[in-house]
Amino acid sequence: MTNTTRNALILLVFFILFVALGGYYVLGYQPRQIKMKQLELESLNNQFLDVSTLTVMYDSLQRESEKIDSILYNMTKAIPFRQSVTDTYNDILNITKSFSRYTRVDIEYDKTETVGAASVDYFNISGQGEFIDVFKLIYELEKSRKLYKISELNLRNATLTTGKGEIRYQVEFDIKLESYFTADTNLALNYDHIKPKEFKFVSDLFYPIIQPDIPPNYDALLEVDGATLLAIIPDAVFIMDKNGNSYTLSEGDPVYLGYLTKINYDLQQCEFLLNRGGIIERVTLKLKAANIKEIKK
């Protein structure tokens, strides 16, 4: 067989294969694929060509979304969205902005743990300060919409002596705080429009009823002990203390540890109400020869 004949046969075989494959693709495979796509297209058209149905579906989903948002917004607590522990630091620092200069707060970050879809930052908060400041710190953390949990709380009596020698009765505290957060933006809430909670002040539960220390007489007020009533008029009295200093006082004027509460011109006497470190005394000075002082507890 000549080379020309052999080459011609090879080309003929390739041509037959090409025609066979092309015919199968055009007449067999391609029509089936076109038919499947047409069926799929018809199915999609049947689902989405009805505008009224789509509108109803959209309205229903929107109402459901608003309902879920409303439930989340009105919950007492919600897990906030954040990615940094500095958010908790900032929240605590914002609370302490209104604290007395005699209150000290230390914040220490401990660790972070993952709990399901949320995470928890652990903090140790300690310090010493005025009772109302410590109460406000605890109150703000407990009542915050953000999920803060005080897992341990220790409170102790403490005192602080100022530069003037004044003794302030304070509270020493240790707080273990758990700060919950999530990185899922779908759970995030807008805290900017949440109505501020009402803060109610309470009396100092740690202030001693009877104080072991009585503050000095810094303002040089009249000391009733050892004082003598020298003269009395309807609206004022003239008194000399044990050191020979004289004072003219009217009802309501302050004295050391108390106030002049009453001037009785008819009985020729005046009354004082004194607070001696938590012990309340009524002291009466009478204008008479012996200038006797009466004390009523």
C-alpha cells in the first residue's frame, strides 16, 4: 500500500470519528441538556413570575424580621457585638467618671473563653471608695442591657484619712466580672437609642452607727461643753465657751457637732442637738446664777 493510500485511509477514519462524535453531541446529548434546562427554567418562572405572590412572601418575612428584632430589643439582657476587650474597659471607665476623687477602681483582665456561639471575658475589679460609688458600679453592671455577670462580690468596711485629717468611712471591694459578647453581627443591637435606666440612691449601709472618731473642730465653732449662757433675747443668745471666746447665735446656727435648735425666752434657756459620733444628745443651757447645763439623750 502506497503512502498516499495509507494517509487517505487515516484521514477517512478520523473524519468518520469526528462526524460520529459531532452527530452524537448535536443530535443526542445537546437536545437532552437543552430540554433539562428548559424544564428548570419553566420551574423557576412558575415560582417567581407571580409578582403578587413574591410581594406577599416579602411582607411576611419582613413582619417576622421586625417581630424578632422587637423581641431582641425589649429583652432585659442581650449579648453585644464586639471584638475587643477594650469595650468592657470603656464601659467601666464611663461609670467611674462621676465618682468621688476619694474612690479608687482597679481593672484587671484575666482571660477569654468561648461558650457556644458567644465568648466570655473575665475581669477582676477591685478598689476602695465611697459607698454610693461602689453601689453605682455594681448597679450599672447588673442593670446594663449588655450581658455582664458578677460571679463573686466581696465588700468590707474601710476608712480613709484625708490630708486635712478628716476620716472618711468607705467600702473596700473585690468583684469578679464576666463580660459576654459575640462576633455575630445578626445579634447586634443599637444601644444608642435605649432609654437610660433610672438610678435610685440608697443610704450608706456600711456607715458606722456609732463612730469611734469624732472630727476636730476645724471651723472654730462653739463647743457647747463647758459653755456659759450669758444673755438671751427673743431671737438670739450670747454664749461664752470654756476658753473665753464669745458667740452670738440664732436658731439653726451650727455649733461643733450639731446645731442650736431652740431659743426659749420665757424659760431663759436654749437647746442644742449634738451628734457625738452617732450618739444623739440634746443639751440645754439655762440662764441662771449657776448656769447649769442639762443633757438629755
